[in-house]
Amino acid sequence: MVSPLMAILLFFLVLPVGMILIVSFWQATEFSIIPAFSFENYEFLFGSSVTFRVFMNTFKYAVVTWVFTLLIGFTVAYFLAFHVRTQRWQIALFLLCTIPFWTSNIIRMISWIPFLGRNGIANSALMSWGVTDRPLEWLLFSDFAVILAFVHLYTLFMGVPIFNTMMRIDKSLIEAARDAGANGAQILWNVIVPLTKPGIMIGTIFVITLVMGDFITVRFMSGSQSANVGRLISNDIALLAYPSAAATAIVLLCTVLIVIATLLRFVDIRKEL
Amino acid sequence: MTKLTRRNMLKGTAVAAASTTLGAPMIWAQNIKDVTLRQFGTGVSNLNEVAQKVKEDLGFTLEMTALDSDSVTQRAATQPNSFDIADIEYWICKKVWPTGNLQAMDTSKIANYDKIVGIFRDGKLTPESTIAQGTAPHTVGFTSGADGTDFVQEESGWMTLIPTIYNADTLGIRPDLIGRPISNWSELLNPEFAGKASILDISSIGIMDMAMVVESMGEYTYPDKGNMTQEEIDLTIGIFTEAKQNGQFRAFWKSFDESVNLMASGEVVIQSMWSPAITAVKSRGIPCVYQPLEEGYRSWGGGIGLSAALDGLERDAAYEYINWYLDGWVGGFLMRQGYYSAVPETSKNYMDENEWGYWFEGKEATDVITNPFGDAMAQAGEVRDGGSFEERMGAVACWNAVMDENQYMVRKWNEFIAA
């Protein structure tokens, strides 16, 4: 007997991933896919210095984005959970944070392009304030732009789980800490941060997987000049090299799984929930 | 089946009469209204206006699907039953034709065959022209017979594709931001434009633009730009990788809109571009020139091919459609957007003297030139960039191509993007 949940997982998760795994051993010419069993795709992938460079670039984006989303997400959640006193205001401000998400992901990303451009608002403002005397070229079509867009897009995914765990923290613990003589920083570091870990971990998993799987943000914000693993896959698909795309996808999947497994060693989410 | 009534008979006769006035071979058009032909191709000529006009003039239904060129290739090569008419480029034909998914077309059934420009027949625009490098259309335009899957170099009477649309591409520039004349492809890598140049991120076309630049810089002269060896690919992409690392490029573009935005916003002042993108920039009131260059143009051409599965009434309808296509209305429609028609002289009937003079003869516009959608393309007194048809199509240096080393090239291209 397969339970309904198992059936759904089998059909929508195991089966597709299994297919991708099988196809990753196939071969392709320009317009045909040849069922075969060959390590050629993997050999090419692991034999190419481009693969390593692109994976390192993907990690770089993931780590830097993670740092910024964590700092911003934690601060916002902390403010909402501990500084805003009434529940009504907490809900109102929380909803305010989600307003940008009423528009599409792509629109939020693309709207940065005219803003950051050579003749964009950011550059003309900086120049009129006298901060710079010529437009800053690195604002757009650069790693800076890519990470800015990632942080903008994904901070909420970090903030919400953190806010959620913070709201469950028993306020009397904080009072107890204060009564025992802890100052604000000590309370934050020794009480709130440890109790917020599960939320941080869930947010981290969201951000890491979203950034590592992305291709469209990197393409638009870097002006197609940088590559991450998602772009390698999308390029292969555009050129009908499905087996090679499948092999890259499998390597990416394994990488992300290893990262998440490592993260879960630090916090037992199930216990903490 | 439609019931045979007096009323239907009259209608049928009317359609038959209409088709004779088109000068096309007439078919007994009673059931043709029930015919639906499925056409797919790249967005350039897959226009709904054409489908509407087909319904009006010929009575049958044409379903259009627009895809990008990679998907078009894949579909033509792998799903022969999913379409009746393939609207593809000649270099795609080179890949697809050997699969046998398309059928040869009998030129004796093509009324305007003799008026098709020389580029698509013997390869020569005028008897003195030399044939450009790359996949020149006539080299993949004919096959040996009704069931041929090969290419022959003479006009055999069996065509692989009926040519429909073509143009000559070059670099687009912002004359107001550059402020001096540009006359060579090598300017794309001129350090003067560091951080302000762009090239398209579509490997099969981008590599040709790169080759034009490399040759113009005097770095190397290719025996055939359209069919490079691995060493030539390494050399070409190496030069561009170095330029990329030195910050020559602002961005790469993949879609039409991106190229328009890069140019219109001033992020980029010189880049590979397509003709309608230039128009789109100009229509925002921003100066933009499709700069003719000394080394010549990179050209492309498209045509329609019939699925091997097509026969009977559907095939008759398809021939009817092809004859109608070359009869001038579509040609005029495309030429008023800056493309060229395979049979220019019939298109002339559907353009006024000013339009014909501006688009084809390279004359000064005597009045505002508008495209079929009503947007102003040029004001009185302006001349088309590059001049007349003969000047532009006569200066083609290479055709879009598919190389023997295509897969190697694609891998190198990916490295270039990741570099």
C-alpha cells in the first residue's frame, strides 16, 4: 500500500529526478538524443575548468547573498518581534514588507536596470550630490547588481521564518535574562539567537537553494556577462543538449543536497520546531 | 464534406475567379476553406497579418507558431508531423534537410520562379557578383529530385525552400554619442568604446560577427568564416575573451528588446543589431544608425519548406500559399519594415513610389515613410542606411552559417560567456 503522500512524492519528485538521472548518461547530437550509457557528459563537466569557475561563482553569489539577507532579515524580524508592541502594528508592518511581492519576480528585478544604469536615477543622484563626478559603471551589469537583486528578491524568505520563530520565544525568558543581569547584547547573543536558529536555518535553506538554482537574475543583472550553474543548464537546453543539461543538473542537485545536509548537522530543525 | 448546393457552387467559382486574377495556378477551390495549414518559424515573418490576409485572399486557415531559432531547428528535425509549413532560415535548412522531413518543391508550379532574385538561384545578385562565405542560400536551395535529401549546386527544378525574406545585418551605432564616422567592423573592439560595446549572445550568429571583427582588425583572414576549424574558433573567441576581460563589453544581449534597451538608454554605443531594433530605437526619437561598413554585411535569408507528410488538397493549398506569398502583398508588407522580398518586382505593386524609392532604390524619401503598423520610420529627405538594394545586398561578406565544428564552437562560446 502506497500512502497518498508517498504516491505524490513518487510521481512528482522521484520519477522526474530519476528521468533526469537517466538522461544525464545519454548522448545528443544537434538534433537527436541517443539513449546510451556513457560518462561522456560527466567527463566533460569535471574535465572543464569552466565548470569549476562557474560553480565557484555560484557559491560566491550564494554566500554573499546569504550574509546580506541574514543581516537584513534578522534585523527586520527582530524589530517586528521585540520592538513593535501591539500585534496590530506587527501585522500591519509585516504585510508592508510583503507588498513588493505582489508584483512579479522578474519585474522587481528588471526595474533595477533603468535605476542603476549609466544615465539612471542612482547615478544622476550621486552626481548631483557631488559624490562622484562621472557615472559609476559598476552599478549595473556587474556582480554588485546581481547580488543587489538577489538580496532584494530573497530577503523576505529569510525574514519570515526568523520572524516566525522569534514570535514563539517566551518573553519571560528575556525577562529572566535581564533579571539575571544580562545586558541587551548578551540577551541577543545568548538567548534570542540560539532560540531563533531553526528560523535562521529554514531561511538559509530557502536562500541558498533559490540563489543556486537561479539563472534569470544572473543573466539580466550581469548583462549576460557572468555565468552560474543555472545559466550553463539553460544554455545547454537552448542548444538542445538535454543530456549535458541533465548531467549539470544532477551535479548541482548533489551539491545543494550536500550543502543542506551540512547545514542540518548544526541544527535539528524537527526537534526545534 | 461541404454539401454541393447552388450557393456553394457560386462561392467556389468566385474563389476560383479570384485566384486566376492572382496569376497563380488555379485549383478547384471548393473544399479549400476546410484546409488548415500549420506553419511555424522564427518571429520575423510569422506575422498574424499574413494569416489574416491568407484567410481573406485564399480562404483557408493558416495557424502560426513563433519559436526561437534553436527550437525551430529542433522541431523541424524531430517532429515532422507537427507542422505543414516550416518557415526557417537557410542555415537551419542545411541541418534539417538531410533528415528527409521536408519535401522538395517543383519549381514549375511556382508562377514567379523566374522573377526570384539571383541570390537564391545561382547565388549571384548580378552576373558580376562574387558569392559570399557561409551558408549562401543557393548552396542549400536545390535538391536532385522529388525525393532528394542532398543538395545540388545548379537550378535543378526542385527547391528545398522557397525564399521569402532576407536582409543584410551590420553594426548599430549611436552617432550622437560617438561623434565621428565609423566605417569598420574592428571598431567594436576599439578601446575608445570600452564598457560601451555589446555583441549578441546567440552563438551561431555571434561567431560570425566576431569573425567580421577579427578580419577587419587584420588579425586573421579566414578561408571560410562560415566553416571554421577548431584553431580558428579558438583564435576568434580568444581575441574576444581578452577584450571581455579588459572590460570592452557593457553587456551581451539575447533578445531583441534587450538590444533596443541597451542602445536607447545609452549603456551601449556600438553593438551587433538587427534592422527592426534600429527602427525601434529611432521611433523613440533617439538617433541610431545601421552603419554600413567597408568589410560588408553579414546576411541571412529565410524561406518556407513543406513537411514531407503534406499531400493531396493540403499540398495544393500550400502551393497556392507559396504562389500568393511571392505575388507581392507579403513582399510589400515585409519590405515596408526594412526586409527584402524574394521577388521585389511584384512587391512594387503593393508599395507607393516613395516607399519603393526609399526602401529599395535608396532614394531620398519625398514624404514620411511609415511601416505597415503606422509608425513613422523616416522623414522626408532621409535616405536608408546603406542605400539601395544592390548596394546593400551586393556588399554581403558572409551568410549566417552552421559549421562542421558547431558543437566545439558552442562549448567555446559557453566558456567565453563564463570567462
